[in-house]
Amino acid sequence: MFELSTGSSESNKYVISVKGEIDIYSAPGFKESLYQSISDVSQDIVLECSDLTYIDSMGLGILVGVLKRVKEKGKDMIIRNPRNTVRKLFKITGLDKAFTIEEV
């Protein structure tokens, strides 16, 4: 199960904290929550992932969909503080080249 905490802004960035696991069972709810969270945002999106313990290919697909929407608005999406296991998945899939990944 996952949890999204939204609403904090920092220097023209909208920060969304993602906690828990995103898998085939929780992905539909994650997609709905995330799309709803970014619908009216006109800033760069930061996904704070330090508490994201697991994400599967379905979850990554949702993130790619969000990235496309964000890019259409001329903004960027940043994956912040991913755990090693999550970071490795981004690297294996090549998504580390599509997303900005940062450590803070």
C-alpha cells in the first residue's frame, strides 16, 4: 500500500511525498491520486521517494505518464532521494535518463 502527501511548495516546485509500495494492486489508486494531485499544478513536480520501499513496472509506467503530462506544461519532474532498490530499477530500465534524480 502507498500513501501520498501533497501540497508543500518550495522555490517554484510542488513536492509530493510517496510512501510505501506501489505494485499491481495499489497502482490504480496511485495513478488516480497522483494525477489528481498534479492536475492544477503549474510548477516542477518533485516526488520525494525516501519512504518509497518498492515500485514495480506498472508504477514506473504511471510515472512515465505523469512525466509526459508535466513536460506538456513545459515543466520537469524530479525523483528525489530514492532508495537504492528504487534507484537501481530506474537505472536498469533506462528511466534514470528520462527523469531528473536528485539526492538532497
